[in-house]
Amino acid sequence: MDAMRRTLLHGLAAALVAFVAFPLRAFAVEWDKALFGLADFAAAWRSYGATDAPASQQIMLVTPDVAENAATVPIDVTSHIPGTEEIAIFAEKNPLPLICRFFIPEGTMPAISVRLKLAETTRVRAVVRAGGKYYMAAREVRVVGGGCA
Amino acid sequence: MAEAIKMRAQWRDGVTEIRMLIPHPMETGFRKDAVTGRAIPADFIHTLSVRLNDRVVLEGHFNTAVSMNPVIAFKLKGGKPGDRVTASWMDGKGEQRTDETLVR
């Protein structure tokens, strides 16, 4: 009887933990501390896996030419590459060049709008991962004043 | 306690557009306090997850250079008015917040 009760309690406890942890379990991929912590652009780019990513006309990267407010620079990335699974954004001259990654499940359109901080005038790169391959588009954004101040 | 996510989900012609503003300081860790000169510690959202009903429709991983009070917009095929959109974030301090809205 005790054993059964214990099993039942364990079951309940597990269910409770599963319930409480649900919003966290929704994060399918762990935030990659080492990758996001890379301060050198070349190292971050390589470590991300985009070293040989070709430039693609099928990625629309929309940025302002001049950032009026470097603390909130609007960026739109749209991928027309079939099977887009992930969109990431880098700023080459930011102290931490990898700014964000978006994981795109089936059914979600591979188009994302976000606002970034830019430390100085820099090339902004959008990377698309599709079918395990990487593609990129880049645009220079001129910064007047600093975004990290 | 962090402020609620401001979120809108609008359905049109078979496509649901989700827009949100997430109140959060998104401290980079690179700034110094103007008065004391001490470094202000980093404090930023690193993970965002958005669900439509029970299906994950977007997952975002952020670094310090996503703007203060992040503004995110994206679209998905399907959805319908009345569907529930849930957004959850977690920051480096372990703070988290979940808010929801209905597709209109």
C-alpha cells in the first residue's frame, strides 16, 4: 500500500515539475553562453558555423543607412530560402558580435523584425541556416554617436 | 517583478502577425554608473519562446545588443482569431515572465 502511495506521489510530483517547467521546456535549444560570449567577430562567425556562407540574394536585409539612434536600430530580415530553420544577426564591430538567433519552426514565416544596439559604424550580417547550410547578407550601418553608452 | 509583455496578434488572410514589446533594461554590462563610476552589471533576456496554443512558433536567443525593451515582430501561416499566443522570456538573473494574448 505504502509502495503504491509512494509511486502515486512520485508520479504527481513529476507531473507538477513537468507542469511548472513547461515554459522552460519550450526552449528546445539551450542558450549558447560560450558562443554569445565570443568578443572577436571572426571567432564568433567561425564558431557559429557560417565561415563559408555565401552571400544570397534570397535574403532581404533591411537596415537604415544611418542609425539615428544607435541604441535602437530597426532591422528586418526576410529569407526566401526554402527550409529556413534559423536566422541570426551579427554586427562585426560590436563588443559581442553575435546579437541574436531566431529558430523558425515549420509554419512560421522566415521573416523577423528586431531592434539592435550598435556600438559604432559596422557591417551588419544576417545569416540564414537552411537544410544545414548557411547563407548570408550584409549591409553597412553608419552610426553617429554610440549605442552602448 | 518585470512588467507585462505588450503583445498583439492580428490575423489577416490566413496569416497571423505577432508583435511584442518586452519591458526589460537589457543592460549590456559595458556601461558605467554616471555618478559612482562603477560598472553596471549585465542584465538581459537571453531566451524568448512564443507559442500559438501549445505549439512553439518562435524561439529567440538574445545577447546584450538587443535593444532595451526588445521589440519583436514575425508572422506565421495559419492561426485564427481566438487562438492563444503565449510568450515567455528568461534573463540571466533567472527571472522569467510569461504573458498571453488572443489572436484578433
